Amino acid sequence: MTESAALDPEDRKIVTLARSARARNGVPEGAAVRDETGRTYVAGTVALDSLQLSALRTAVAMAVASGAESLEAAAVVSDGVRVGAEDLAAVRDLGGAGTPVFLAGVDGEVRERVAAV
């Protein structure tokens, strides 16, 4: 399912930022979130011996650390087939149930839109 054409410009922006983070850092996933003020936070997968975080959980953590009080939307670029439950939980914790999460392939095409539950 391709939904990229139906995205509003702000949602397209976070997909593009997530794709750029993945490519720039050479990591399995890139993610971006947009907070209640429109600020964006971009991250890639963290894979240290002592710390493992998905790109989306890292982006949510960056938003929290920067003072965000809520999220409007999130995007993940990955070759994975779904957004993990822990990632959705992190988005829900900050953005609330129903916050949209876009999953895009490495080509930037959105394959799925899910709600954080």
C-alpha cells in the first residue's frame, strides 16, 4: 500500500528527514517525530554494546529531553514490515493513543500508517 501521495507536507517532511538520517548514518532505521509546536527531532538506530535503541525510540527520547510535551506524528524509514510494539508505546507515552506513525520503505514510500496504541 502506498500512501505517500496522500501525505500532507508536514508529514512528508518527517518521512524525508527519517530517510535522510538512515542514509546519512548508515543505520538500519531512521526516524523523525514532530512535537506539538512543530519542532522535529531526527534520529537513527543506536547500536552500542551497552545501549540498543530503535531509531523511533531515540527520536522520542530526544523530543522528551528537549522539552516536548506531546507529539503530533512520527515516521520510521526501514526495510522492516511493521513498527514494533515498544516503538508504538514510546510514541503513545508522549503523543497519546492515536498519534499517527508512518512506516516508509528505504525508497521513502509510505507503506503503512498506524496509530500509536
